[in-house]
Amino acid sequence: MEAVQKQRRSVIKRNKKEAARGSKGTSVVAKLNDVPTSTRKMRLVADLIRGEKINKALSILKYQPQSGAKKLEKLLLSAIANWQVANEDAKIEDADLYVKEIFVDGGRMLKRLRPAPQGRGYRIRKRSNHVTLVLDLVGDSSFSSLANSAKNEVVPEEKKEAKETAPKKAAKKATAKKSTNND
């Protein structure tokens, strides 16, 4: 197994930005800056819609109780509007768009003091984040390969194992019954 090298956070961010800039063909980018929630809470919601088609992603976000879901829903609608502006001749109903990429980066942190006992002050960090959403057409090879790999690899192996073990178990039961009947 090959060793995975750990990259600096700045390198990861730069690569993401270059990837977003480099894929200008059919993809569309929408950004939301300085959202007043922590990145950790927003990533939980963002992970739900990564790789989903836009209709499914909108329905997922609509019924999520987290406060970040409403903001991501607005961002997704903004990205769809951006796609419509870029492709005026195409209809949104005919286009098969999906969430190609969504990532949440840390934003500004407001530092405040809360009064504490005996004249002390506890520091409160009010975190914020930046969300970047990239939409693309399903016809892209990366989406179809992800969908095919998920369908072909996971499900058939489980079914094969279940089919193989069922006859073996039946054969063992039959031999066990014969041995008890002969005694």
C-alpha cells in the first residue's frame, strides 16, 4: 500500500480553487461567504447533497432541520440561476444537473469575552465559513463512473455472498438430519 502524503491546508485550498476555475465548460460555480455558523456544522449539511442531482438535493435541503440547510438551499438556487444565465438557450428541465463539488472553508472568527466568576473573562469564538458549490451536467464521465462503481461493486458482491452461503447451509442441515436419523 502506498503512503499518503499529508498536504498543507493552503495547498488543498489552492488546488480546489484551480479545479473550480479549470472546469469552466459546463460547470457553474456559486459562492457564499461569511456564513455565521461553524464549518463543522455546515459540512454536515453539505455532505448530504454532494454528488446528488439538483432536484433531490433541493428536496433534501428543504426538509433538513439545521439552520445551514436553508442557506445552502438558497445557494443551490443561486447556482441554478447562474447556470440558466450561462446557458440561455437550454431549459433547466431538460438539463441533468448535479452537485459536482461542494466544500466548506473556514472564514473569519470574531473573538468576544464573556463575563466569568471572580472578575475573569472567558473567550468566545464566533466562527464563520465560506461555501463553494459547483454544478455540472450528468453527462460528464466522472458522475457516471461514480454511479456505476457504486452500483456494480457493492450490491452484487453482497448478493453473491448470500447466494453462495444459502446452498451451503442447506447442505449442512441435510447432512446433519441424515446423521441424526441414522443413529
